Amino acid sequence: MITLLAIDTAAPRLQLALRHHGAIDTSIDEIAQGHAELILPRIATLLARNSVAYADLDRIAVTTGPGSFTGLRIGLSAARGLALALDIPVIGVPSLLAISLSAPPGQPAVVLLDARRDEAYFQRFAGPGHSSDQPRLLPMAEARNRVATGANLIETPFVDIARLATFAAGLDPALYPPEAAYVRDADAKPQEKFRVARTAP
């Protein structure tokens, strides 16, 4: 049995799950900010109440976005740091895929998340965790028009962290790198005309 710690900081929550001996325990804080200060103490508390040491962990799973830029960086940094110290693999699970895990088994689903600016993050799934296409950023009206009749529409930004822990236990770490997936380009762009030219050595 794989002992796995799952982390989700992509939305205004700090969500953790520990999968150990087939049982799953969770820790959820409803917070929009302050993930950095809480994440390590919450992990320590979750492990302690299940009598699990850091050395008992076999792998760590973390959501990779899209989502809060700051939140994603905190979750990814914590997951990578712990995995490096423990010499265990990290699995990066795209947030839209993770959200799709709450769909009914064997039924098609569409994850549609408000990305602000009248846009939406959009992805189709043949079933929970089985994507039919790539995540896209679309105008909100277009995204809603693309929802197929009969598909389960999921609009919550919150991952079911317990399902994520179960799902990630069976994934190949080589296929799910812990790299941020923002979908939308960063707002800050280099200002080329103000860049200082380098002088030759």
C-alpha cells in the first residue's frame, strides 16, 4: 500500500489528504491567503494524528493549476522540497483533471471554471480523470456553448482532495511532472524597449 500525501493550494483553500493503509484523512482550511504560513504546520499535524512519520511517505501529489499564481507556487514548492528531502517522487496533477474526479463514474464531464475577465478555463473528460482534449482558455459565452448535452458540468474550483489522493496513488510519476500549468499567459511581460543592452566583455 502506497502512503501518499496530496496537496492542493490552487483555489482559496489549503487542502491536504493522507492516504495510509487504505484509509484517507484530510485537512481543509478555507483561506484565500496565508497558505505559506499554514502548509507545513498542517502537514505535520495531519501526519502526527495518523502516527505517520515523514520517512513513511512513498510519494507526494500536488495540483498544478490553473489557479492562483501564488497558491500554486506555495503548493509546488512545498511538495518539491519535501520530496527532495525524502528522496521520493512528486506527482503533478493538473487542477482541471483533479476536479473532474468528482464526476459520476463512467460519465462524460466538462470542467468550466471562471477565469475572470469574462473568460473560462475549459476541458472535456470522457469520465473522471480521463481527458478528451487539452485545457483551454475561452470566452465565457463560447465555453458555455461548448458544453455538450448530457455531460456533467462541473463549475466548482475545489478539488475533492480525498479522491485526488486515491487517484494519484496509481499514477506514473514520469507522466505527471510537478510543473505549474497556468493556461493563461502571465500578465507581466518583459518590456523589450526598456531592456538595457549588454556590453561585450
